[in-house]
Amino acid sequence: MEQEEEGYHFRDIIKLPDIFTLANAFSGFLAVVFIIYRNFTVAMILLPLAFIFDLFDGYVARKIKREGEFGMQLDSMADLVSFGVAPAVFGAVILPLDWVRVFALAFFLLTGLLRLARFDIMKSKSIFIGLPISISGVLFPALYFLQVDYSVYTTVYLILGAAMVSHVILRRFKVRGVEI
């Protein structure tokens, strides 16, 4: 039997901030399940909840000085589920699909993936280059609860995708001590 590599047991690498990250991913997964079963109201409540968990994982990590490579990778994977896959599945379920809409959904998801990967390799974490994917965790629920016509969604997916891979520099800011 092979020897387990030192320092990679989950009890050694999962920290308090990672619990918030896992809650983000769980909320996103549940949103996907509720979307598949066409319970959009619950799904659109879960996405902002995932957004809140995403805010607090970084906040807690900085407060207790537990920022690390594992947490950063876990955060990106959770963000892809909650803010990439869940909104894309939502679009696939609510929109009548044709090749343009399928392209828009795939474009949104793939640019979100690229955006997350780019952020992970950036040395400075005090700025964003391109719109953060997590905005979709509040934008799509807002559109849904404001009852914006679904015909607008394809354009929103395309604009968000382009904004995520743009070179627009956004500074992080704080709201009540939580860095956004």
C-alpha cells in the first residue's frame, strides 16, 4: 500500500473559510437542482445566498490570516458552480434553445471559466481585470424577480461573458468591512 503524502489530509488543509466556500458550492448545486425541477424562485434565492457565502469566505480568510492556495482553488471551483454553471443551466431551461442561445450560454460559461483562471494566476488580488463572475449570482435573480422578459437574457449572457474577459480594471471596495 502506498504511503499518503504528508500535509494533504483534509483535516490539515480545510480551514474555517473553506466551510463558507463549500456552502457557496452547495448553494449553487442546490440552485441547479431546483432549476432542473423548474422551481426557479427557490433557485434564485439560493444564488444570492451563494454570493454571500462567497463574500464571507475571503473576509474570514483575511481576518484569521488563513489565505492559501487550497482555499483559492476551492473558491474558484465553487464560483464556477454557483455563478457559471447554475446561471447557464437556468438559461438552458427557461429559454427556447436555438444555436444562438446555446452559443450565448456556452460563451458565458467558458468566459467565466477563463475569468476565474486568470484571477487565480494574478499576483495582485486588490484589483479585478474584467467583471467578476460572482455578479451573476445577484444579476440573474434580480432579473428574475423583476420579471424582466426572458428575451433579454440572451443579450445579458453575451454582455456578461464579454465583460468577464475584458481588460477593464475594477478596484475592490469595502461594504461594512467586507471586501467586495
